[in-house]
Amino acid sequence: MNYEELLASRKEGRQRKTRLPIGDYYREQVDGKWRGVVDILPALNSNIAFSKALAKECEQNTTLRNKHLLHFSPIVEDGEVRRLELEPGNYLTFEQLLIDNPAIVAQKDFIDNVLAQLVEVTTVLHKRGIRHICYSPRTVFARKGDNSVLLMSHGSYYQGVSDQHEFYGDDAAFVAPEVLSNGSVDDRCDVYSIGKFMQSLLSESDIPLEYRQALKKAVSQYPESRFATPEDMLKAVRQRRSLFHSALVFLSALAIAAVCVFAYFELFPESHPVEFVKPAPRQPLDDLLDDGITLEELGLGPQDSVYTDSMPTNRDYEAKAEEIFRKRYEQEADRILSKIYNQSHMSNSEKQFVSESENTVKELLELQNSMAGESGISHDRAQVIASQIIDRITEHKKKEMGTSNSRSVNLPKRK
């Protein structure tokens, strides 16, 4: 409707003319109040099959009960229904709603509410054996204020009209292929049309993943490939959303854990373990010499001096002690860490893993202290070696399980 037509309509007390399959819908001012009206197309009134179907719908319309259904009263002239007067209310088509406020589709919960309400009212119709057939921005209404969905004039009443494609006209793109070819009609034709309607609402924005997959199935050209009922389609959307939400939470948790680990190593000062050199034990021969006994008294000559270049040094003793500690500790640490790094324990909750890790850390620390004393190396040096061994074993076991889980066991830093 252009601007001049709009002005003319308002002068006649009419607004927003919209073509529906059965006629022209507009709002008419009666006694100062606006009321929805549908003028039945004259060409359809001459069709006997259509006239009988319209009379049947008018008769059953008052028996349908749901807050998302628009009721109407027939106006009969010369024995024929010439127009329908819709129940009082402030409502408009979705086509006009999107023209007035195209950004409404981005409002929180708008799309979810529209789909849920369409499924609710369609399920009520299906229980009565009625299918709406054509859900388009021109045939679906919205109540002003809360944008609640409203339906009127259901297509299954007019299956007797021979040319279904001509009957639906510009809205035929929203009708299932089997309906247009006068095939069988069941709940899946409404699944198709609802899917097309929802796609039209989301055409100007990025379709959420949960809707993209569900709507793709809903608008399949083959009825057997669609959802069996609109309720199944709604359930699929909600299940996919729940799955995506869980995945996002998991990825967010991993990202936070990675940031925390990075911050720990970047922001905290690096500690350098202090090694204390333990003197090598004195040989009995040294003790004798210190007590004033000469080499001659021991039956030794100058060539038998204890201070030769071939004698082991303190560092040689320390290296040997560390080698012994490494071999023994690595073997026992591998056995202990195998208790928690397996598929059964890694699938436990974070709380359970932390509890088991605490016991493991305690056992590893006790083992470290015990072996350090037996090997004759400092506890600080033992701490460094043990940490290296634990890190290496942990990464190896993670690779064996094929996981990048950030859960790790670390010995506490010594104060």
C-alpha cells in the first residue's frame, strides 16, 4: 500500500489492508473503535467447495478454545458469507509488526516465545484434526503490547479447493509441497510451514545454531524426513540449546583454567632452589692421619698418599646419590600416579579429582622425604628432582589416555 492508498483508507476508516488466502484483512473503525474485518474474495464465494468449507469453519470456530486463536463472526448477505468480523482487540499481522519494528526479532526471548506459542496453539488444533497449513507473516497475527501469537482461518478446511497453489497465492512458499500437489495432509505439513515462518523471522539476523539445524530438518521437501509433530521440533531446539550451553560452559572452564595457569607462571616470581653441599664422609685412613699417625707407621710410602687425583670428589658422591634417588623415585612415582591418571578417575568430577590428588600428593611427598634421607641428598634438591619426574610422568600418562585435561598433580613448594 502506497502513501496515497494509506490516506484514502484512513479517510474511509480503514487501515492496513492485507491479502489472506480467503480474502482481504483490514481494520475498520466502527463507532469510534477499530475492529478487524476480512472481506471474502468474490471469486472464492462463487466456488461451491469453498463456500461449504467456509460455512463449516464459521460453525466450528466458536468451539475452539485457546488464547492464541482469533474468533470471528460471519456476516451473511444474499445467503452467502461476505465478510468476517474478528473479535475485538488490538492486533496486527506479523508482516506489519516487522515493518513497524524490524529489530524486535533481536529482543530477548522473542523468537523462543513465538515458536513455543505456535507449537502450543497448533497442538490444540491437531487434537481436533485441524491443520493451519499456511504460517506466513501475513497469516499469523500478533497482539499489540505482548506480541502474543494469534491464528485464524485454518487451511485444512479448504483442501477441497482444486488449485491449492492459486488459493494460497503469494504465501504458497510457506505451504508444504504435498499440500500444493493435493497430496495427503498430516501434522508434518504444519511442521514444514512453521519452519518456513521461523526462517523468515530470522532471515535478517544470524540464525542460532540450535534453530539452524532444527529448521533445516523441519523444511525438508519430504514429509518422512521432517519432525513428526511441532512438539518434536520444539523439543529438538531446546535439547540442542542445552547441549550447546553445556559445551560453552566446559570450554569457558578450560579457558579460565588456562589463564590461571599462565598467570601463575608469569606473575609469580621464579624460585631458585638452594643446594647445600654435604661433605663427603671421611675415610678411616684420614681419621688415622688426623690423629698423628704417619704413613710410615701404617707401612705406606709417599706413592700411597691419600690425596691423589684419582680419588672421588664431593660432587662425584652427590651425582651418584642423585642418580640413585632418580631411579628409585621414578619407579615408585609411576606406580602412585597410575592410581589417578586413568580413564575411570579422570572422568570424575573436579571435586573428586582434587580429593584423590591430595592423598596422592601426600604419598609422593612422604616417599620423596624418605628416599632423600636414604640417598644422602638435600630435601630441596630432592624436591626439584621429584617435581621434574612427576611432570614428565603426568604428561606421558595424559598422552596415553589421549586427553588434554588440565588436571595435574604438583608437589607443594617448600618454604
